[in-house]
Amino acid sequence: MKISLAAAVGVAALSANLVFAQGEAAPAAAAAEPPANSLDQLLDFVKKGQVSEGKENRAREQRFAKDKANQATALKNAEAERARQERRSEELEKNFADNELLITAKKQQLREKLGTLTELFGHLTSASGDLASNIEVSLASAQYPDRGLFLQELIDKMSGADQLPRIEEIEKVWFELLREVRETGVVTKFNAEVSTPAGEREQREVLRVGAFNIVDTNGNYLSYENGKLAELPRQPSGNYTGWAADLASASSGLNTFGIDPTGPTGGSFLAAIIDTPTLEERWHQGGYIGYAITAVGVFAFILAIYRFLVLTFVGGKVNSQLKNIESVNENNPLGRVLKIHQDNPNMDSETLELKLSEGVLRETPKLESGLTLLKIIAAVAPLMGLLGTVTGMIITFQAIT
């Protein structure tokens, strides 16, 4: 009896779970039902579950029938809307085609009305483009920024072929063209933001020399690129920076100033001056071979100066001896040679000649001391220079390949 009761309870629980899975409101009610304590109570639970399941099934059938009717109505409405949209699409396509024809006719009418003005506007567009390109790199733009925006907007407007420039816009192009011409011959000061070689930005008073160069009050040359001024990391050597500083501090009169006529933003001439190495840089460019040549040259120079002084001193004594040939002085080579004849007045000519030759041979090495070394250095120095040239060529070819 206990086993049958347990089986019946299990069947009831399974039935309750099925009702829970299928119903919508039943889960909360099933969760609230207390467990069955007897067979009568279990049968009552099963009966209630069957009644509830039947009600739910009938509700589902009613909802399905109602939704089916609504779906048919929605389908009819959708088909009607599609037909209406198709008719509207055909109307819009027809209007679009008509508008295309109208636009073509209006453009043709515009071209006929313009006549020779089309060529004029073409020249205006070309002139505006050239002026915009010049203004973009012009040093005057550092003083008058954003001048190119108007020209670019005008070019875009005229390129659209559906708008014409106004008289005010044409006059403004004329004004900007004349202003650019005028600014190329003006030397003026103004304040601007300058980038230092360290990457910092600071306000400086700068001097613009026409469309050629811009310098600050300290004489430092500035570059202009992408609408920004920057101090050149390396300034031209010589008097250029001094001339620039003098011009910046001058109020009137004529002043010397080095300009770069090849480019307004630091062209090839200024770049060549800046990139020209100094004497010390050239010396370091020679490398070890250059250092060796320099050492040999310094040694040869010192030796040559020393020998020049010695020979000059000896030559002075020899000249003094020539002026006073009767008074023999042994402090010079000529006096020592004459002393041989003076010490041997009665010697036969052949023996005297041999002694004089011996005396000359003794004096010659003293006078020619160091000359052989100078000759060797003079012969070796060009060869060392050639070695340096060949080494430089090898390094260059290695860098290329």
C-alpha cells in the first residue's frame, strides 16, 4: 500500500510538472500548492490539474483563432501598402527623370547666357589657384594668415559649375593679388610665434624682408613651413647674422643684409651657406688619415720654419764675411773655408784644392740638414691625400650599395 501510494504521488508530481511546462499562469499556482498527504487529496489535485489544463488549451485555441484573423488583416494591409509605395516609386522615378531633363536644359541655358564669361571665369579660377599656391608658401602669410582659405573656397565654388562668383569675391582676389605684390617689397616688423630648436614655442618680434627671408631681432634666420615659423637649428656663418641683427635694430636708412633669392622658405642658397662646413668640421671630416696628414704637415711646417731661420742667420753671416774678406771669421761656413787657405798659404794648388773640397763637404751637411726629410714629406703628403680620397670613395659606395 505504501508502494502504491508513492507511485501515485510520483505520477501526480509528473503530471504537475507537465502542467507547469505548458501553462502560463499555472507555475505560480503549482508552486503554491501544498504536497498531497492522502490518496483522496492526490485525486483532487489531479482533477483540478485536468480542469486547469483544459481551460488553458481552450484559451490557446481562442488566441490562435483570433491571431489568424488578425494576420489575414495585416497581410491585406501590407499588400495594399506595397501597392501604394510602388505607385509612389513610379511617380518619383518619373519626377526624377523630368528633373534630370530640366537640369540639363538649365545648364545648357546657363552656358548660352554666360557666353564669353565662361572663359573669363576659367582664367579667374586659374589665377586664384596660382595665387593660392603662392600664398601658401609666401612669407607674407606669416603676417597675414588664413588668406588662402577664401581662395580655396572660391575655387571649390567655381569648380561646381552651378555657382558664379560675386563681384565682391572677384575684387577680393584682385586685392589679395595686389597685396602679395606689394608685400614682396616691404620690410616690416610684427610679432609671431616661433619654434625654437629645442621644440618650444615662444612669441618673438620678427622682421620680414619682402618675400625673401624672416629673421628675429637677434639676427637668427627663421624658416616658414606649413604656416609656422621656426628658428633654423644652424645659422649661416660669417657676417649674415650680424647684418640681420643690425637691420632689425635699424629704424631707417640703408643697411646690409644677406637675402636668399632662390626661395622664400630657406632655399638652396641659404641652405648651401648653412651646410658649408667650417674649417674645423672639414678637418674632422678627414678622419684618421686627415689627422695624420695634419700632423705631418705641422711637423714639416715647423721644420721648414726652423731651417729657414737657420739658413737666414747663416746667410747673414756669410754676407758679412763677403764684405770683409780679409778678416776671416770662423762663425760662418765661408769663413771656415777661407781659414783653410789662410792656414796653408804655401801649399801647392792641388793639395789646397783637396783641402778646400774637404772643408766644403764638411759644411754642406750642416746647411742641408732637414732638407731630405722635407723632400720626403712633400712626396708622401699627396699620396696620403690620395689615400684619403680613395677611402672616402669606398665609404660612399658602401653607403650607396
